[in-house]
Amino acid sequence: MIILQGLSKSFNGVKVLDNLNIEFGDKQITVVIGRSGGGKSVMLKHIIGLMKPDSGKVLIGGIDINALKKKELNEIRKKFGMVFQDGALLDSLTVFENTAFPLRRHLKLSENEIKDRVFSVLEDVGLKGQDKKMPSEISGGMRKRVGVARALILNPEIMLFDEPTTGLDPVMSDVINNLIISMHNKFKFTGIIISHDISGAFKTGDIIAMLYDGRIIESGTPEEFKNSANPVVKQFITGSMEGPILI
Ligand SMILES: Nc1ncnc2c1ncn2[C@@H]1O[C@H](COP(=O)(O)OP(=O)(O)OP(=O)(O)O)[C@@H](O)[C@H]1O
Ligand SMILES: [Mg+2]
């Protein structure tokens, strides 16, 4: 479904992605871990075509998205749901209207159809009865769930999550991880999660991949990943100061 081939990207002469290669399996959840500032969000922005690589390709369903015209790229983007790190909710709109936003933008539905779909997805994410609240009236974890609901509402084939649990307490992180798992079971999307949360990654990921020094240095099932012989991976998952990772 999604293949990154020899992707390189520099900013002001500094290489952030350096010949990065990875294939994201169809209908699987891949969790990408790596250091702050390591290029994870940059990688995600290449996948949705918000950034263009200096060299290399982004293939979605076999199509090189950087060879597309704007209109064709917009069509491909409809396949994507993206959950932003801060939720990126519109502060002046209710939970209902935030969730309905992509529907109103992309589809011509009756008000009743919109209501049905919004109420159904809000129930899926555990926000039944919260539709009239404003973003400022709900907690951070609830805002993340509204972000998930909004990303799911067009029933996308691909879901991208940029640090869905960062800034949440461990219990709420677990709630969000479980929500991603149950939504994945229900909607069967291809999922890419960027995360710093190692235990969450092992729980939610079919595949764990580590981005380091601009490339993917390890990827495999959680079991394979835990048994990695790579000293960088070992240091990262144990969270130790000692090891090859430069601070
Ligand atoms: N538009 C941009 N212009 C210039 N530099 C950028 C731009 N976007 C990202 N960078 C740089 O690229 C590097 C990687 O950034 P990125 O946001 O991908 O890191 P990250 O792995 O997502 O980190 P974090 O875990 O903290 O979110 C950083 O050094 C950042 O300053
Ligand atoms: Mg980031």
C-alpha cells in the first residue's frame, strides 16, 4: 500500500532523511519510533504529500504521488485520515461540528445523514453525549479522541497518527492505544503511528520500525524488535543513557 523508496530530505544543508526505505504492510499497524527531532513528522508529511523529497519516491498503491497534479493528489489524500499531535481542533466549533468537518467538506450529505455518521463515530470513540461541548470544555484525552473521530469519519483506507499519546497520563495513553486497536479491528485501515511510547508501541504495532540517522535501522514484529541485536535499538527501548546514541 505505502512504500518509501530511497527517500532523502535536507533542510539548510542538514540531512534529516537519508536514503530511507520502508514498506508499510496493507491493513497492518506499523509504529515508527525514534528520537525527538529525528525526522518522524517529516517522514509523515512526505507520505501525505505535504513535503516533497529531494530524491526518492513515495508510492501509494503503486502511484508515485510526487508525479501527480494537485487535483490527483487531492483525490489520493481522501484515502487518508490524519490525527495531529495536538488534536488540531477548531476552537470555535463544537465537538459535533469538528467531527462533521470532513463530511461537510468532501461529501454532499443531508443533515440527517451527517448526524447519523457523527453520532455513530462519536459513540465508537467513547464520546457519546459530548457532541455539544466546545474543545475548551473537554480534557486533552477527549480532544485526542475527537481528533480520532474526525480522522475516521470518511472511513479512510490509511490512518496516520502523529504521537497520539504524547502528553497524556499512562492510563489515558492506554485508553487511546486501546481505541486505536479497536478502531483498527472495526475499520481495517492501514495504520502508521509515530510514537515515543515504547510499551504502547509493542501493544498496538503489528510491526515496529525505528528511524535513526535518517533511515530505518530496524523493523520487525514486536517480538523480533525486542530481540534486536542492534545496540542503538537496545539502548532506545531500555531508555538508557549508556550506549551508542549521542546525546
Ligand atoms: N519545514 C522545515 N524547515 C526546516 N527544518 C525543518 C522543517 N521541518 C522539520 N525540520 C527539521 O527536521 C528535523 C526533524 O524534524 P521532525 O519534526 O520530523 O522530528 P520528529 O522526529 O518528528 O521529532 P519529535 O519526536 O520531537 O516530534 C528537525 O531538526 C527539524 O528542525
Ligand atoms: Mg514529530
